[in-house]
Amino acid sequence: MKFSFTGRFQGYNRESFQKDFISGLIVGIIAIPLGMAFAIASGVKPEYGLYTTIVAGIIISLLGGSTFQIGGPTGAFIPILFAIVMQYGYENLLIAGFMAGVLLVIMGLFKLGKVMKFIPRPVIIGFTSGIAVTIFTGQIASFLGLHQLEKHENFMANMKELGIHMASTNSYSVATALICLVFIILTPRLFPKVPGSLVGLLISTVVASLLYPDKVATIGSTYGAIPNSIPGIRMPSLSIEHMLYLIKPALVIAMLGGIESLLSAIVADGMTGTRHNSNRELIGQGIANMITPLFGGIPATGAIARTATNIKSGAASPLSGVIHGIVVFLVLFLFAPYASNIPLASMAPILMVVAWNMSERKEFAHILKTRTAESFVLVSTFLLTVFTDLTTAVEVGLVLSGIIFVKHMSVLLSTTKVLPDPSDNNKKVSAHMIHEQHNCPQISIYTVEGALFFGVANRFEKSIMDEIHNKPKVLLLKMSHVPYMDATGEAHLASIAKHLKKHGGVVIISEIQDQPRQLLKKTGLDEIIGQDHFFDQTGNAISFALTKLNHAQCLGCEHDAFRECQQLSRPRAIPVQPQLVHSSSLQVSD
């Protein structure tokens, strides 16, 4: 895979650096409260979110495949990481994150970036909305000052815990959270370029410290002081047994990280008119997630909101992402001791607003209004994300989407028995005329339309076999409208060919497309049918079919169809177009 780092800075100048510096400064300031909030919500110390923002943010910008991507901890990871911490512990979270990084690099090297884009939209919207609900409800306790609750992985158990302790709501925490929320909402309206989350965090912290000190839980009282430096590198202890134990959470992290990073890159492309390299993006994300755990950081991915802010702030190159990481490091180094005074109630509205913004509520309502099978996939994925876990939700969503796809594709496949029209005048022949006058017993011609795959292959074979019960000498299949054939479709076609061969008949195929043709070559079915039985034009195929018939028997045939076939065997300037005479449909009605 080619990687041109200097190419991403082609034409870079002093003005470009000024743009990158300003955008990096703005995004860095925004990332500080978010990094701490995401870490706390994930069940780890707030400084781990800052370490992730610094290390992963710089690496993703340098090695990723998107020019404007901003990487770091994100809200989408919160329920996943919290569940892993609850079940496996923080140390194992670091190892799972490292393993996820390796998986992402492998996915990028095997060029699976484009494959991940094929995840159905209802599945993505469903689990994104479900994650948003989980994040929002998870901050209710901090908003109300309920910090002695027992935390559970199960949504209903957490809601029950809230209900039990609702009477012990801390009014000071509610006041602090409301102050922060008001400034988060108002600041962007009054001062569009000022990050509302930082303003709300600072003002609510100052109010709580001056007016009612020691009345609300703070970062310092809950997690201790935040160090003003990044810890040294610590290699994880890996073993085969340990890796097998953590493979499931590693796969979940890699899957979600890959999806989120590519979605963020697509958003950036839409805003700037650029094109990202999806495979290089996965590799960059993977390397970042391999290195970040060595410094105690949690898994990271592309952050859509921060990437959009980076672009809106005028970023010119990936350097803005590097500057954003440096800004966070300087703030950590200079002001870490003051962060201990931040109330946890001030963090809650920040995450609630993040959840509201990532909820995809408009898209959710749009898909829901269609009242189609996709609506069912959406709701199912959403509910399973909230009430079970993301892995189950995505698995079920993909299975349901696959079933719906197969059903839709099944409707599109049909086999139609046809008779050549010698005059090429596109005049349709009635079914009555065919049965009475033109149903030549020596040759049957069918047009096959649609993908020939496992969902319809059995019906395709049954439709053909039911119609050729009188065992014609020649079966001609026109396959110009079959764009795809899988192994199941090939097997059923082979069954037809072998059946005719057993009874002294032959199969001829005309106008077959490249993919089905290559499949028949690989499986050897073209040898069974006969390589000389494939034709680019249906007229030539009919001429060949006539040579396969018993000439004396045909001369004695009472059907007029033979004379039409004879006409078609003559050279013509215009390719022969089969004419509809009888239909045997494979359409699904249930």
C-alpha cells in the first residue's frame, strides 16, 4: 500500500500553518472536557481519556487516511468500554484495545475498508441511537448527584438502581449541572466559535467552588488528583490464553472503531470534497490503538463532531490534528491540578448533549416513517443495543438485513420461456398461439433475468424442470440479464445440464456475463455443458441448436416453430431478439 506523507502537505505554506494552528487550538480545547468525560463514563480515571486524546489524536492525524480526521475517545465507545471494564477490568481493557489495534491493521492490509461501508444504514442508525440512549441515561446519576449507586451492565438494572436512590438527589449537583447545561446551549448561539462545553465546565466549577464548596462530588474527591504528565511506556503481558480470553471484546472494539472512523472520514469528505483512503485509515487507527494502551490510554476512533469542528475552523492539513494533541498535552502539563476541582455534575450535561447530538433522531424518524422491513431492522437493532449489548444488536441487525436482501432479490429473478421473432418487430405472441402452434418440442428457449443465487436457485431449477417435462433435445438459456451467480446457483444449473445430458439433450447458453462465465470455468461446469455451447449472440446459438437436432425428425415436425427457427439460422445484420411467449415466474409472493 502506497503512503505519501509529503503529498498531504503539497503546497503547504505559512497561511496554511496559521489555519491549522487555529483549528488545532479550538479542537484541542474542545477535546479536553470530552476526553475526561468519556473516560469517566467508560468506568476509568479521567486522565486516561486525556492520554488517549494526546497519543491517539497525534498518531491518527499522521498515519490515517483522512486529511482532516480528529481521533480520540468517543461517545460511541462508552457502553462498550464500560461493559469491558465491568467484566474484565481496566488492565484487560488495555490488552483488548491493543489486540483491536492489531485487528484493524490486518483489516487495512487486507483492504477490508470498503467492505465495512456495506453495513446497512438501518443497522448503523439503530445501534448509534441505542448508544446515545445508553450514554444519556448513564449520566442521570451524576446529574442528580447520586454517586453511591451500584453500577450494572444491564440497562434495566441501572434504571432500577436509579429509582431506588432517587430520594437522595443532591440539589447542589442539580444546580451545578443546570448551570453547565445552560452555558453549553447558549454559548454557541452567542459566540459561535467558543466551545460551549468548556465555558459551561469552567463557570459551573467556579460557582460550585465559591458558593457551595464540598457540597458536590468532584474529580479529585472521586478519582484523586490528575497527574500533570503522561506515564511511561508499559508493555502488556500477552499470552495465547489471555488473547483467546479477550478476543471477543477485541473484535467488538475493532468493529466499532472501524465503522466510526470510516463514518467520520465520509463526513469529512462530504464537507471538503476530498476522498479518504479507507484502508490506510484502518491502518492508522490500528497503529494508534496499539500504541495508546502502552501509555494507559483507552481505545480511540475518529470523532465525527471534532472532525467537523476541525474543518469548520479552517484546517488545511493533518497538522491541525497533531496541534490539537499538543494543546491537550500542554493543558495537562500546566493545569492538571486545577482539574481536580471539576464537579462530576458538570460532566453529566456535556455527555448528555453529546448523546443528543449523536442520536440520529431525524434519520431514525425518517427510516421509521417508511414502515418497511428496514424499519423493523432499525427498531430491532436499537432495542437490542439498549437492552442487551452492541454485539448482539449488530449481529441480529445484519442477519435481518441479509434476510430482507435475499427476499428482495428473489422477487427480481424470473425465468421466461420465449420464442424467436424472425421479423424482429417486437410483436408479442399470445400464450394461446404458442401452445396451439408454436410450442416446438425440439427446442426450448428461456430468458433468465436477475441474480442467480442461493435465495432463488431452487425455484429457478424447478421452474425450468417443470417446463421441460417433455425433455426437449435442446435447452437454450439467454443470460444477458444475470449479473451474478453464486455456488448454489451454479449447482442448480449443473443439475439441469446433467438431467438433459442423461436424456440425450444439451444445454446452450447465450450472452452470459463475465462473472457467471468465470464461475462456470472455475467449477468445470462449462466442460460439462460444452465450451462450444456458449455464444455471444442468441441468433448464432439458435443456428448451432438446429445442427444438434435430428434433421429428419424436424422435417416431419408438424409445428410451424421449426420454420421460424430455420429463418433465424440465416445470417442477419441485427442480433436476434427473443420474443415473450410464455412466462414461468419465480417471484416470491409471501
